Amino acid sequence: MTIGITGPERKAPRHSALVGSLIAAVFGGICLILLWLTSDFLVDWLWFSAIGYPQVFWTTIGAKAAILLSTWTGTAVVLWLNGWLAVRFARRQPPQSVADFVSNLAGNVPSPDIFAVARDRLRWPRVIAGGAGLLALLVAASEVGNWGIILQFFYHVPYGADDPLFNKDISFYLFVLPAYIIVKNWMLLTLVLSAIFAAAIYWVHGDIEYDIQHRSISPTAIAHGSALLALLFVVKAWSYVLDRFLLLYGDNGVVVGASYTDVNVGLPGLWLMIGLSIIAAFAALANLRVRTYRLPAAAVMLIVIGSFVLSGVAPVLFRQFFVKPSELELEKPYIERNIALTRQAYDLDQIVAKPFAAEQTLTVKTLEANKATIENIRLWDWLPLSDTYAQLQEIRTYYKFHHLDVDRYWLDGSYQSVMISARELRPSLLPPNAQTWVNRHVLFTHGTGAVMSPVTRKTTEGLPFLYLRDIPPVADGGPQIHEPRIYYGEEPDSYVIVKGSTPEFDYPKGKDNVYAAYDGTGGVPIGAMAWRGLFAYYFNDPNLVLSSYITADSRIMIRRNIQQRVRTIAPFLRLDHDPYLVISGGRMFWMQDAYTVSSYFPYAQQAQGLDLNYIRNSVKVIVDAYNGTVDFYLMDTGDPVAATFQRIFPSLFKPFASMPTDLQRHIRYPEDLFLIQARLYQTYHMEAADVFYNREDLWQFPRQPGGGGVATMAPYYIIMRLPGEPQAEFFLMLPMVPSRRDNMIAWLAARCDAPGYGKLIVYEFPKEKLVYGPFQIEARINQTTEISQQITLWNQMGSRVIRGANLLVIPIENSILYVTPLYLRAEHGHLPELKRVIAAYGEHVVMKETLAEALSALFMEPGAAPAASSATTEEKPPTGPAASRAREALDRYNQAVERLKSGDWKGFGTQFDAMRELLEEMNRRSTDH
């Protein structure tokens, strides 16, 4: 008898460790997959929540999810139904055994029937469901980007005016028609995919055979295809219904919108195509019983031939042989519609046209009355000034002035136009050995301060006079900056960590550096290890997990480029190319103009090079340079597109009245919108259809020398007083010249100051009077011997002469003054100096060291004082008072010239008036004798 003692079996430790490792690996893999699927979503959620727009995020996500789900469901159901029907009604072939298949592969028969094995072995319900789901997912993913159009469809507001052809409110075209087109395209795509999906199943089952020896389609496949074709024709009929409205966007070179041919041939042709499509649909349905390929083929040919004849041949022949011989007479009402609705779409109908006499009546007294205009003539162009700023004020190689902007401020009691630029930090400019992760993301986190200079003044060395300069910012006549740090700006985006365990680099001070800690509200909390892991995965940067510089209070700043920031929040807004810096209350802000646009405004001309035919500057965006807060202010409450988005995102927009008062003073008319309107106004200022048709009064932008050739003049901001207005204002303006001519015909201005902000005025010159344009004045400058000789001499002395980018056209009262600066730069240097000012008026062109001297040379009569003295000498009685008056007049003249050189226009006017009184008195006494 054997007694055995047994106990629990001993486990193998290696096996247990292996199981644990596998479980951990599976769990880690699942986590990585989930992170990959949700990382963008989580980062966006955290970011939108941090900047105060969670409602915008959830509305957008909800809309995308609803479109994805509904499109996927609809597409999947249609594809699955067609697949299921194809499997259900396909031929029933005898199954092929596996042994037969292996025998075929072994070469016993010429070719194995792979389709037979697939037909017999595949689990078709799962294949159909999987295939339908996958194709539907691809279709749904392509439709998600249309979420904005779908939301506008559901939340749109009426426009308040009807189109002239179908008498539908224009909101139908702006919001409803684009959604209908999206749905129509989806239906066509789904039907085509369904046909391909079903055909593939029929092919596998042998219902469709296509090879060199044999081609056949089973009656079942024909019936199924006929049903899908009938549905396709129904959708096509609806497509022709929509095409009726798309006639309003045509362009035949004469009329934009529905023309005479479109209305009288194209529109009836589309009604016929609708009828033919319905007939073709019934023919396809009838083929469910006949089940032949001839009837569907005939239906397709009916639509193809009908479309070719009714939409192609007939309109072309009608226009060529009936419309063109009497084109103006027949197209006139349609041209008038095009003019009226294009002017409405771009707000050109709000431009006020006024006459401008273009007189030659400027005097010193007139200049004194327009002192604000004279003192704000911009002599510093952005290109030479940007070089000067870079040389004088970048301080360190890693600072960069990204862009120069023109704005206006009340400084020392006067309204002044200034150039301003933010000093931003670009970590990529650090020395190569300093390009560490800590430097780029933890220490060098922000720029500091700004540089500001008046547009007219210069130092004795020809350099700009700086109102704001240095680090930390020093205000010398400019606004004070109490918070100079710039965390958000125009530089390319890169993330930084603030509130870390070490202070950030603030600015250099001698041989040492000054450090500071961020105490604002910008950024997303990143203290928790989960969030650190999320952002490490998002940026593919493990340092965010490993670094000891990140604490529980740390925040990560992402999307620091202001335009990327605004686009992420409101991708439906189109942004102006030039955000600009504003200093207000000791803080720094970025002001970004945003547009609401559409390409579906009926009868409106498309903007050149842009996919839009309707635009409004309805939104001003303010971005805090320190905290990164973004505020959207609604400017135009009458814009239906902006009103629609306000209904979609009720918490996004704030009323303009809630913008801080000081920031309201710095809004300006945006340059991109002005350029679009000015280009269209070149043609659409002609409101008479016959003049428009003949292009009798076509305008264009002035030419001017530039870049070694000829360039088009760009608009520019200027402070000036309009004729008849009590005070000077900030304007954006641009001269106009006739087509293929260089004389000036008009100038267009947009008001930037309240209460007239946004109003456009065009001042038109008398057509019978010649007014020199910028290109002609440039030619006169080049032909002036004194100027050309001096420029040649400078260029031969190792210097480079730089002309101003724009010859400034300055309207003063009812006259035009031309001013352009001239800069001098060493041949191998990068520090341009403002050396001369060229001014032109009437037939006179002068070049002097300062603007005051140039104006003095233009408007002081050179022989006045000597002539008066000579006359007095010849006619004077032998008494002392006459000689005394002559000396006093000469003294007055000399004092007037000195005050003019110093820029004291008031003192100059006083001395000049006194001199005139003395000369008039002397003239009276001389006449009496």
C-alpha cells in the first residue's frame, strides 16, 4: 500500500509574468488607440473651455456628430438594402467543394473559379453590413466639413429683399440653396455607390459576366439596375430644378446672372429636362417588367442628347444669331439687375459720389487751415522703416518686428498718425547651441513692448523720432505700456509652458537678464499627469511628461498665433490679412477684422481671385496680447449672415457698444475689403446699362514705378480734413485713373472715425479738366534736372537711393498736393535715412530736406520780398517811415520762413499775414504818389 502526500500544484513564475505582461500590453494598446481617437477632441475641449467658449465647441461638435451619424446611417441603410437585395435575388449556383477548388489549383483544370469559392464560403450578411458601413463612413467623413452650411440652413434669417427673376427672398440663395446642393450631391453619390456595390455582388454571383468570349447580365440584375436608374433620374430631375436657380450665377461676358438667353432659352430648356428626366424615370421603372438593357439605354441617351441640345447647342445658337445682333437692347434689363445687385452685395450702393473741383488755389493760409492734414502726411514707408526699426530696436537677434501698422492716437492734445510694431520673440533665432527644449518652451516664452513713431517727423540724422522705444518700453510722447509682455502675436505658433518651477526670461539688461513669472490667465492647465500625457501625445513630445519644470500650477499656451486662434474659434469667418496692434490702458491688444462672406448672392459679380460675391466687415475681434482672451464684437447687425451665425452661437458675439471706448477709437476700415470694393467700383460706378455695356467710363488703379518696373498703387491710411468738414479724420484712400490713361479721374475714401465709420465717399474730378495722376507726377519728378542729378550723384557715391512705395496724393480743400519721401542707405548697410521730401503742386516740383521747406518752396512767392523792396526804393519819398516799413516786411518774411521750417504753421500764418499787410500798405502809398 502506497501512501502519497499531495498538495497544491506549484505555479510557474515565468508563465504568470508572461500573462501579466500580455494583459498590460493589451491594456496599453487599448489606451493608445483611445488616445489616438480622442486626443484632438480632448485638446480642443480643454482649449475652448480655457478661453471661455465651451458652447461654441459643443455646438460645432454636435453639428459635426449629427451630420456624421445621419449621413452614415442614411448611406449605410441604402447600401445595405441594395446589397441585401442583390444577394437575395442573385443566381443560385451549385456550390463548389473545397476539394474541387484544390484540384483546380493543382492544375487539373485550366482555371479555378475563385468567385465560386467566394460565393459559397463568404458570410454575405456580414460582408454586406461591413462593406456598407465602411463605404458609408467614407461618405459621411467627406460630408462633415459642411456642418456650417447645414447650421445656416436651419438657423437662417430673412434677407429682406427678393431676387428679380424668381421673386425669392435672397436668404434662399445664401442659406437654403447651398444646403439643397449638398443633399443632392450626397443622393447622387449614394445611388452611384449603391449601383457599384450591387453590381459587384452580382458579378461574384455570376449575374454579370464580362469577358472576351461572353457578355451577359441576368434579368434580376437588369431589374435592380433599372430601379436604381429610376431613382437617379428622379434626383436628376430635382437637380435640374436647382439648376434653374444656378442660372443667377452665370457669366456670359456681358451679364453676370441670368441673361436674356438664360431666361428665354435656358430656363425653358431646364423645364424640358425636368420633364425628360421624369419620363426617363418611368421608362426605367417600366423596365422592371421588361428587363432588357435597351430601355434603360434609351432613357440614358434621352437625357444625354436632351442635355446636349437644350443646355448646350440651343442657347449657343440662340445667342449667336438672335441676341448678339441686338445685344444691348435685349440684355439691358439684365445688365441693370447685375449692376444693382452687385452694388448691393458689396455695399457699393452706399458710396456717396461728390464733385471735386481740382482747383489750383492752395495758399499758405489754406495750408494753415489744414494743419492737421499737413502734420500727418506719411513720410515713412513701411519697408525702409521696418529696416530702421530692425537695426535700432530689435535689441537682440531673437526679437523680431513682424509687421508695421498705421494707426492714430491722441497724443499731447493732437490727433496724430503713427507707425507701430510689436517686438515679438522668435525662438528659432536663438543661437544653435541654445536651441534646447527648455529655452524654446519654458524660458523664452514672450516678446516685449513695441516701437512707435510719428509718420512725418524725423531726427537731424534722418531717422524716425521714436514715441515708444527700448526694453522695457520707454514712452517719449507715446502712450504708456504697463504690461509689455507679448505671449500672443503674429509669429508662427509654438507652445510654451508658463507658471513653471523656474522664472521666464523677460528681457536683457546689460550683461545680465531680467526674469519674471507669468501671473495672467492664459493657457490650459497642464499640472495633472493625465493632461501632461495628453499634450505629450498631441505634440509628440515626451518632455512634457518627463520635465521637472512643469508643476501643478503650470499652464500650456497653444495656438498663440492670433489668426490661428480666431480661425479655430470661428472658422466660418474670413480674416483680413493685417491684424494690427493697439495700446490701450497700458495694455497691448491685437485688433483683427473679420468678414462674413458668401458666393451665392444672385446676379453679383465674383470678386477677382476670390471665391465670394458677397462680403461684409461685420465682426471686429480683439485679442489680448498677454492673456490671449478673444472677444468678437458684432459691428453690422443688419448683415443676415452675421445674424444667422449669432443665432447659431448666441454666446460668441458681443454688441459693439460693449467694446471698451478707447478700443473703439482704434477701429479702422479694413484694407482687404476696401481693395475688393475699389476693384469692383472701377466698373460698377457706371449705373447706366448702355455706359456699362460699352465700358465707356472704366477706371483702374494708378500706376507707379516700383520693384524695378511698374507697380499698381496700393491704398493708404491718412489723416485729412474733407472739403466742407469741420475737422480732420482718419481715412483709407486710393486715387483712380481712367482705363489705359494716367491722369487722375477720382479718389475713393473710407471713413474710419466715429460717427461716420464705414461710410465710403468718391470724389470725382471734372472730366474736362486734366489732373495729373501719380505716374505722370513721377515722370515730372524724374524729368526735373535738379532732382535727377542729385539722385544720380548719390547713387555714384556708394549710397543707394530708395523712393517711397507710394506717391501720396493729398486732397486739401479742393486741390491736390503730391508728396513722396526719398531715403538714402549705404550700399552695404541696412539703415535707411529720410534725406529729402519731394512735393509737387500744379506745374511745380521741388525737393527739400523737410516737408516744411518743400511746402515753403512751393507756396512762397520767391520774388515777393525783393520786389517789394525794389519798388519801395524807386518810389519812396525821402522820408524814413517807408524804409522802416520795408525792413519790417523783410523781417516778417524771414520770421515766417523760420517758423515754417520748424513746423509752426500758426506762427508762419501770423507772420505772413503781417508781411502782406505791410506790402499792401506800401503798395497803396506808392499808387497814391
